[in-house]
Amino acid sequence: ESSAYRTITISRVIDGDTFKDSTGTSFRLLNINAPEKSEPGYEEAKKFLALFENKTVEIQELAPDKYGRTLARVFAPEYLNLKLVEQGLAKKFLVEDDELKLFSQTEANAIENQKGIWKKSQHFNCLQTKIQAEKETVEIKSLCGEVNIKDWTITDESRKKYKFPDIDLSEVILHTGEGKDNETDLFWQSKQNIWNNDRDTAYIFDKEQALVHYDCYGY
């Protein structure tokens, strides 16, 4: 449950979605996931949030996350969580029920306008996917003839990532679990489930990290 608004000062920005206030409390921006240090867009997202260092902002707090950071909506006065998605500096992530449409539409607009991390691949619109979350499979089909997908990656809204082998794709099923790759089936070799049953998004990037395809469900 979110609380009433209160005012804090952002004293130190850790990255694009995490900061500390003047009392040393750690906060994590709700509904989003900004890039990690090794990922494109990390510096830009961090720089954006750093514009608000030593500034007073209003926050609405939720329960802490699993790392003990307080989840929060931040207003300065514009809604910074949403602004990061709007600028293509963060993905939507574990979005609250009453903000689903807002965040998914904002992200779709950022992708359409190639903001921030969202550069479209020359293969954009060439894939079709069908995610079956309960089965933990993703069917991937090329609509542009066979295409070599060596070093392409697929990720969910969190940090889980799979790198494709050197194959010419026409149609394949990617299974989350363990198994031996063959012509029709690839295996992520993950011991954990990847696809949330209620809602998630698959993003597929080419080897230049340009976006080839994305597929949301549950929004």
C-alpha cells in the first residue's frame, strides 16, 4: 500500500533507479528498471536522476524491496519514474496494477520514437513471438525469411538474459529450462522460471543491441 506524500532531499544518486536521501535511507524507483553498469544507457539514466541531487522532492513510499530499499514514486514535481521510461532511460518493471496502461503506453511511445536505449534494428518488425508463461516457452518466428541471429539476446523486464547461438532462424521454440539444443528447440538452461505468469515483456536485441522485437502480455 502506498503512503501519503512526504518531502525528502535526494543526496546521492547510485544509478538510474536508486538513490539515498539526506538521512542515508536507500530508495528504489517503483515501476521501472534502469540499465546496469555494463548495459547501454546506464550513464544517461544516472545523469538524468543526478539532475535532482540536493533537490527536494515529494515521494510516495511503498514497502521495501528484497534488498531493503524503500520503493517509491518520486515527484519533482513531474513524476520521475514515468519520465525515465518516457525518455527511454528505463524499462517498465513490476508495475503497480493501477499504472499498467500508463507505463506500457509510455514505453511503447519511447520505442516508437527510438528514445534512449530504444534504437530499432534493421530487422525490426521481422519477428513474431508467442510467449506461454505457464509452459515457460517462447515461440519465435521470422517473417523476413531466414535470418542469422548469432549473439542476439532476449531479456525479460528484469535482468535475465539469453544469448542466441549461431543459427539461421526461421522458426524456433526457446525453453526456459535445461535441455539439448536442436533445430527446432533452444534451451535457456535456467534453473529459475523467467516469464511471470501475470505479466511480463520479452525484448529481443540484435548483436549491436538495437531492438528487433518486443512482446508484452498482461498489460
